[in-house]
Amino acid sequence: MSKLPDDLKYAKTHEWAKLEGDTVRVGISDFAQTQLGDVVYVQLPEAGRRVTAGEAVATVESVKTASDIHSPVTGEIVEVNPTLTDQPGSVNEDAYAAWLFRVKADDPGELEQLMDAESYRTTLAD
């Protein structure tokens, strides 16, 4: 079973989100990186871009496939992880340390629409 930190929220599309003040740090779950295989490229959004909850804003490409990454909240991209440009495989090493982007959330309460670790674990077992 994939590791699932209890302090994160999870989307059905396999992103994780962590509220940090008024920003939300976003990445892909360990389950997602396992399903993708070796990540070879990450296309990140531009800082300053306005996004809506559920919008595809980034892409993770592996040797098998490419997968869209969705923003869990509406707001503004305030930071992207520069490490992923040169080291996209760091997502495979630790999916929770290799975050993709941060969003300044218009309404952090949108995170309540996401699953906690136990609910996400249940969906993976189905």
C-alpha cells in the first residue's frame, strides 16, 4: 500500500494538498507516481497564473504516459518547485517532498471538498 500522510488532503485525481497559512502546497500522491512509473518531465504552471479548483494546470510525463495535474483550489499560483525542472525523477523518490506548485487560495475552505487520508485509502482499495 502506498504511504499516505495523515496531514494532507487528497483529490480523486491523485493530487495531494497541504494548507500552509493562506497557501496550498500541491503534489501528486505516492500511488500516482507509482502508477506513472519513471517521471521524466514535469511541466509546471507560471507563477502569477490564476487557476480554478479542478483545472488542469501542470503535466507530469513518465516513460509510460502523461498525466494532467489539477489545482485543488481556486487562486493564484505563487510558486513552483524549481528542482523538478532538472530533477523530475525526484517525484518518484518522495512524492510528498517533491511538491509541484503552491496556490494562494481565494477560499482555503475548498480543501474540505477533498478526502482525508483514510477516505483516499478506501478509494484506492476499490
